[in-house]
Amino acid sequence: MAGPVAGSLAVTLTAILLQRLLELFNQFAANGVKLGFILDLTVQMTPIYLSLALPASFFFSTFVVVSKLNDGSEIDAMLASGVSISRLAAPFAGAGLVLGLVSLVLFGFLQPYGRYGYQVVLNAAIHAGWTAQVQPQEFTGPSGGVTLTADRVGPSGRKLHGLFMRRIGADGGEQIVTAKTGLLKMSPDGRRVEVTLDEGSVMEQAVGKAPSLVRFHNIALVEPLGEPGGGVKPRGGDVRELTLFELSHLMRTPDPVIPRGALAAEFYSRLARSFAVPLLPLLALPMAMAAKRRRRAPGLILAGILMMSFHHGIQLAQSLAASGRADPLVAVGGVFAVFAGICLWLFLSSLERPGDTPVGRAISTLDSWIQGLREFLGVGGPAPVSRTG
């Protein structure tokens, strides 16, 4: 299984990372950020997406290995020599337990640190590499407290038309600036940005005071560039950044800062995803043994639908529990119990007659209907015999 697992994992992980990197390229282009941070961001993202790609790769590899044994009649030979289906499933179940522990480490510890590290590197990339250039209809800013956008931008990226800027002061006060035109200039030392605005207005709302509105013909504002990492809060403000041990500790705290339901939902969802990995061989073996060469695609499709349903079911249960509309253990545990029950039902139903499962019979019936429809429509039927006289 080592080859299929490694190959499938490499392909799946690469596809997911490439999709995310394309989004980062667009974000970097909008903010004028250099691409030197891409490698650091990729390293931080790897544990996040590896934990998602591992179960799918493990299931696909198990399906492929069992299908190859089935094609070569090796499974028939083993069954004829007295080897049971349970004994045949033992190595796959052992591999599932090992990968389940790996998944637990990924979900419980590496993924939280990866999420926080990703935010730190992304913040440093956006603010440290800002070149005072703006893309049209994109939000950007020189520091964490300043956000600006423009309807239209000149070729240099610094001549702005229809400008909107929002500034948040250190005391929490807010300032909204709008202008018909504006010009961005970088200071010679590269530490400040000067914004020259024409024909606009400033609305200022200080803390505890009434808002004020000032109109202007011309004004210049100077903003310091943000320090790398200065806009990122300490780790732990988001439940996804907490490890399993930290979640468990906060769940027992009398008055946690994060709602207890959100903590419990995150804790149980990670355990459910990790414990689901050892169950995948119970799902893959019956489907692979029942799937012949022309019926493998429906089996893989049904398995994919089941795994995606489990993934989204956990997300739905987690959302309901975090909002207080469901008990976390009941909601997340119920989804896991349904998935585990389906896997056990399929595996146990194949013990009496290997390869003959309810899913296999459904696939066979569906395949017969499709073949009958194709013959009725005259599509894919036997080739006509040509006669020459």
C-alpha cells in the first residue's frame, strides 16, 4: 500500500495546495506583495491540507490494492485456502490505526500551529512588502489600522479615482475619508506612505463623542507602514488555533473566554475525523471486492458521496453545537455513529458471501438498467457484422 498511498497523497495534496496558492498569488498581486513569502506559507498550509487529504488517499489506496488482488483472483485463492475476510482485512485495519494516530497528531497539534503560523506569515507578507500600489476595487492598506480602496487606478497603481479610506486609531476611534482623486507616494526611507487627496470629506467618530464631518479641497495624510506580524493577535483567539490539550483544559475552565459549546464542538469534531480513518478499510474492502472492472466507477462515486457527507455532516453538527442549538457530543457523535454504522454494516454483510453486499447489488442493478437503456437507444451495442459477396 505504500506506493498507492504516497502517490495518491502527493497528487491530492499538490492539487489542493496549488488551488490555494493561486488565490494567494491574486491576493499578493492586489497588495503589491513580493512572492518571497510563498515558501513559508506553503510550509504552514501543509499540515492543514494534509489532514484533509490523508483519509481520501488512504481509502483510494485500499480500494486500488484490493481491486488488484480481486482482478488476479488472489482473493479467491486465499478464500479457498481458508483465509477469512476478517483476516484479509487485518493488515488494512492495522494501517488504518497507524494513519488514524497520524491524523490525530495532525488535527490535534500540527494543524492549530499551522493555522496560526499561516496568519503570522501572511500578515508579515502583506504589510512588510507593501509598495504603495493599489489594484482597482481591491481592499489594501499600509498598516493593520488603515484600509483603502479605489474605483479606478492609473497605470502606475498610485493614481486613484473614487477613493475610500478607513482609519482606526489606537484609542478605537474611527475615521472615514472619501475623495474624488488621490495620489500615493512612498517616503525615501520606505517606512511611510503619503496620501494626497483632492475634493473629498472626512467623517470622524471619536470614542464617546459625536461624529464630525469636514469637507476639503486638498489634504495630505501620512501613514507609517505596519510592522511585520504587528497586526496578529496572540495564538488562541480562534478555536481552530488551539490544540486538543488546550481545548480540553478550556472546556473544564469555569468561565472560558470562548463559548464552551464552540470549544466542545471543535474538540469532538477533531476526534471524530481522526477516529473515522481506521473505519475506512471496512468501507473500501466490500466495495473493492464487489466492483469488477466495469463497475468500479459507481463504487468509488458512492464511497466519495458517503465520505463527503460525513465531512459536511461534521461541519454542520459543529456549527449547530457552536451556536448552542445542539449538544456538541450528541451532534458530532451522532454523525460519527451513522458513518461507523454504515461501514460496519457493509463489512459484516460481506462476510457471508464475499463481494456480495447491498451496495454491490445496487451497483449491479444500476449497471444493468444503464446497459438496457443503452441497448434500447442503440448506443454501445454490439458492432454490426459486415458481409461481403
